[in-house]
Amino acid sequence: MDVETLQNRLENEEITLLDVRELEEYEGGHIEGAVNAPLSSLNETELPYAKDEPIYIICRSGNRSAQAAELLQDRGYTEIYDVSGGMIAWEQK
């Protein structure tokens, strides 16, 4: 999913957006409403979301979000959307 589509969803829907960067990165600037869930601890974290609820995932460049998306799909989540380009693309839009 590209950042323009994410922005449209944020403006028109109530969505779950996971920011899988480390806390220090998240605190340095994040999208309003994003929940910090660092990839480094995501495997041990029980998420409070239904397995069929849409979850959007972002990181700095798209690498960690792709890993997180695969991890969540392996855990049975069925509607995972990886934001291409991450925060770098978001800040350039």
C-alpha cells in the first residue's frame, strides 16, 4: 500500500496503524494515531486486535514493516497492509 492510500484511509476511516520502529524512532516523530509495536519485541507481544481486523504497518523504509507483516500473517492475521516506503515516503509526500 502506498502512503497516499494510507493518508486517505486515515482521513476517512478509523484504522489500526502499527509503527514497528523502535521506541526512540517512534518518539522522534510518528503518524498521529499510530501505535508503537517494535518489530524487535513483536513476536512476544499479544496484540489486542481481532485476527480479521485490518492492520496497517509502517516503519522507517519498508523493510521492518514487511517482516512484521509476514510475522502477523504467520500468526493468523488475515488483513495486513504493509505501507511501501515507510516514514521516508510519508515525509516526502
